[in-house]
Amino acid sequence: MLKKSNGYRAIVRALGGMTEDELKKAIAEELADERRVAVLERLHQRFTTVRARRERAELLKELET
């Protein structure tokens, strides 16, 4: 998914459109293949942001019921 031939900036741009599942897959692929620390940290940072946003929306939805 995020090949080494892609520059770091191109990878960071791609993260904005990725879903939680896509980010999980990208993290697993990075751990299995390229193993780049900076990319892995950025993937995890984005993953936790997306997950927190989803969890927060779920919590707020419970207030509406």
C-alpha cells in the first residue's frame, strides 16, 4: 500500500483519506515489509486519531438516546 518508493510527504498526504481498517492494514504491512520508524509512527498517530473520532461519536450518540 505505502511503498518505499513513495516519498514521506506523499505517504502523509495519503493518510488523510484512509479509513480505520485501511490504516490497520497499512500498519500491519509496514511492520511486515518496510519497517520504517517514521512511517509507522505517523500511521499509528493517524489511526489513533481516526479511532478516537469514531469512539467519541459513538459516545455522543448514546447521549441522544
